[in-house]
Amino acid sequence: MAESQAMSEPDEAVKAAIEQHRSQDRRSQRAALIGLAICLLLVLGGLLLVHELRKMSSIQDCVMQGRSNCAPADGTQ
């Protein structure tokens, strides 16, 4: 009987260590997903910024050439 109790104590320690390792894995996966989401938001923000700067640049080029009708063309007509 004492031998079976001695065998179960290391098993419990192993199970506890495995559960702790799984918990750490879940936290690191969550952190990686949050980091990925932040990177994607930064990339999308950068693309939006480039698009707006390019649009402003074309309007400025038009004005610098002395044109008077430099508003972007509206395709709704």
C-alpha cells in the first residue's frame, strides 16, 4: 500500500508540471496573437496613411502647376 502511495505522489507532481506548462503555452499563444493583431493594425494604418498622402500630393501637384480645378473627380455623376 505504501508503495502505491509513493508511486502516486510523483504522478501528481508530473501532472501538476504538465498543467503548468500547458498554462504557460496558452499565455504565450495569446500574447503572440495579440502581437500579430497589433502588427496588422499598424500595417493597415500605414497603408491608409500612404493612400491619403498620395491623394494630397496629387492635389498639391495640381495646385503647383497653376490649375484652378484641382478637386478630386467625383464618379457619382
